[in-house]
Amino acid sequence: MARMFLIPLLLALAWWLFLLYFRIPIKQGAKGFYWIIGLGGGLAAFLSLMMILTH
């Protein structure tokens, strides 16, 4: 469970590689990074809350 921080990290890496492959500027793809960070943070908060509530 402690390795859940790897999900947004791997998604951000995959997004970065996608942008590089299709030669899209990082500035143009920044919104994707915001989504990845936001959803990853929300998922981490939800799972942390569930661990606290069920422990």
C-alpha cells in the first residue's frame, strides 16, 4: 500500500514519453500533468482515509 505513490509517478512518466514521442511541447501538455497529480492526490487521500477508517 505504501507504494501507491508510484502510480502518479509512472503515469506522469508515461505522459512525458507520449509528449516526447509525438513532439508535443511540455507547455502544451501541462494540463495532463495537472490531471495526473490531482487524480493521484485524490486517490492517495481516499485510500489513506479508508485505511484510517477500517483500521
